[in-house]
Amino acid sequence: MNLAALLVNVARRLPAQPAVSDSGGTSTYAEFAYRIGCGAGGFAARGLEPGDRVMLFMENCAEFLEVLFACWAAGLCAVPVNARLHLHEAEYILRDSASRLIVATPSLAEMLAPLENEAPIIATETSDYAGLFAGAPVRPANGNPSDRAWLFYTSGTTGRPKGAILTHRSLLFMCHCYYADIDRIDERDTNLHAAPLSHGAGLYALPHLLHGSHQIVLPHFDIDAVIDAVMRYPQVSMFAAPTMLTRLVQAPAAASADWHNLRTISYGGGPMYVADLERALDLFGPRLYQLYGQGESPMTITGLSQRMHAQAAEARKRDRLGSCGVPRTGVLVKVVDADDRELPAGETGEVITRSDCVMEGYWQNPAANAETLRGGWLHTGDLGSFDAEGFLTLRDRSKDMIISGGSNIYPREIEEVLLRHPDLAEVSVVGQAHPEWGEEVVAFVVPRPGAVLSPEALDQLCLDHIARFKRPRHYRFLDTLPKNNYGKVLKTELRRILAQGAGAIEVQDKSRRP
């Protein structure tokens, strides 16, 4: 079983259906399948053998998808890399994955020139790239469900990234979960790619391509381009990181846009705060699907469906909107203690999951595999709890939990409260060492442009909504929060800022401990 062979089946049935469009034009499914076969032959002609890795270091473009499927048609494993990474980060992934070839977009190929001795580089829009697809097409490799398809490198916020091995079985299971839980799609649908194809958007191209829908690839996230696409194409779905969704909701142009053609926005990859989510529901209506997953179980652990969003909004259940839903179809999820014993509803522990979506393991990292996949379950490193109805709420990453005076404090709970302030744009809460209480709470806050925000007002907001001991002891004001290339806040960088010393504004309140 090979995903490229499944796409060839779609092309036989829908040869004239538009498959992929970008600024360079549109290819039909027949044309797309033909190019995939030619590319597979081109890889073989260059000496690549089934199981070899090919690194894709590409900005968003139609070529990303044809190279991805050509890899699979040749029995190769793709290694998509975020186009925003530094040369040294890309170099580490190239060497760690032992990729034998790099395909890159022109500007990135130029940046990678120092690595030419490590692996040949083929740049799109060149004669070398044209030559890769110049031969006769070959049939997709037969393959097995356990064949490696995608080496997904984690974002590496706390150290070197690890390569999660995703098989054809893993990715097909992810597609089946999409059909079961999100939308039943076909050739009448459109899938808009505004997020990097090397990450969630590329993964969610798969269920759409395997059911014949039209892929619209934007070079990057642009609010006007998103609105234009939704107005031009039928039944538009898209994946968005929470930061993208928030920016879209806050854009003046979005308030007056016609969202009639919008079908679904799937969002995930980080916390979506309830206040922002309520604004999104007001604008889009019941067209939102929240997914919780990791690169190690791509896009597929739990989900909060469109109907669940609507029900929670109608019943004013903020806690339900703050959850990440229920286990996906065919997926087992548990919350366990430090000894991997399952905890009852209401108690917080580590979230673990088991399904055919879970990775084979980390590439050449037996120590990490032993720790993360112990007992046959993927240990996510996320802390959460189930409620009595089976809805999972994430608290934080286990490494981000703050322990003050023996009490567990979850930064996200504080962040949710602070973001209710209309003049606050962003916030991230971390702990810093305290000689008496172990740790104390520090909030890094970003005011909205032109707003004057006082620590006293934020402290009062916390006093109104959470226990006194959870409130931040210090506030640090920043112009923006540090983020990695996937848009996730770098709490390690915030802790480094704290280690540098002064600059925090302390809220004077002698009646409380830190």
C-alpha cells in the first residue's frame, strides 16, 4: 500500500479535475499523476533506492506536493523541513536523516549551497528540476503499509529536533480520521494552504488529494489572499495555527468579508485561548474544528468538532471551549500518573495515546523511543485531565508546570484569564526560582498597539477569576513574544530573559505569598 498509488486511482476517476493550483497555474489530476510518475523515474535514475531519504526544503508552492508524492511513488521517505530554519538547523536535519538528495526552492537552494558536499541540491525552476521530471513515468512502488513515508522533525524548543518516523499506515489512518471526524470531502471541495506545507497544512493536503479536491497553495499566510480564495472557490477548508486564526479574526477586512463559501477551519498546534475562540465563532459560525495532535501522532489525538463548538457556545460552556475535545475515531487516550497508572476524571496527569497514527519511533534514537513509547503508548509530555463526559483539557507541557509552595500551577489557566483584558495582545506565563516557595509566577505580556496596560489592572483580573496564589508575582512587558519557526512561544527564551535579571514590574500585595 502506497499513498502515491492511491492518488493514481483518483486520477483515473477524475482526470480533468483541478488538483493543485498556485501562482504558476493549475494542474489536473491526470497531469499531477503523470508528473508524479516521471519524478519517481527521475529519482531512480539518480541512483536513489526504496527507503532512501529526500529532504524537501521548500517554500509553499505546487512543486512541494509533486515532489512529496514522487518520493512515495519511488518508495522513498520524504523529509520536509520548515523553510524558515537557519542553515545550521537544516544542516543538522540533513545529516541526522542521512538524506541523499535535497530539493529546494531557488532562494533556499542558494542558502544551502555550503551543504552541496553533503548531498546534491536540485532547485525548482531550473533545468535540473525539469530534468528530474523529463523521463517516462513509472508506476508507483508496490510498498507496504509499514514503509516509511515522512520523517517529521519536531520543532526542538528544548534541544535538538528528533525525527518522528511516519509510515504510510500512519498517514492513511490520519486521513481516515479526517473523513470520520471533520468532513466527508470529494471533488467539489477546495483545500486552501496558507500555513507551511512542511507542517500541518501539508499533512492535511493528503485527505483532500486522496478524495479529489482542489488544492490552492498560497506562498504564505496573507489575510487578503485568504479572503479572496474563500470568495472565489466553493466549499473551502483550511488548516490554521491558532496565531493565524487570531490574526484573521482581528483583521478589519474579515469583519465585512463574505464567508459563505467557507466550510471548515481546522486549527491546532498550540493553545487557542477561549476569548479568541469566541470571537472566531462570532465571525465564522460553526465552521471550526480543533485538533490536538503531535508530529509523533500527526494531527490525531483528540478533536472538538464543529457541532461541539456550536453547542458549547450556545450553552455558554467556556470550559468546553477551552478543552481539546474527545478522542478521535479509533484512537485511545488516557491520562496517567508518574507510574503510568490511569487517573480518574478530574485529576491531572500526562496524556498518552495509542493508535495506528502513532509514529514508528524516532529516527535512530533508541533512548528517546524507550522513554516516549514505553508500554506501547505514546507519552506526549502534555499534562491534562478528562472531565466526566470524556472531554480532555490540556493544562500545559509537563516541563512548563509551576510548583509553588507545593501547589501545582498551570500557566495556561493564568494566560486564559489575562487574555480577557481587551488591551492585551499576547501573554505567556513561566515560573522562576524563589528561595522560599520553590517557584513564583511571572507573566510576559504584550499590549495591543497604542494601549496603556497596568500591572494593577491585570492583577485585579486574576483576583476576580483565579486563586490568589496563582497570580503572577511579576509582569514583564515586551513588544512581542519570542517564537520558533512553527509559531510556538519559546518559554525557554523567556526563562533566559528572566535569568538576565531586572526589568520586571512587581505587584505589591503583602497579603499573599508568591
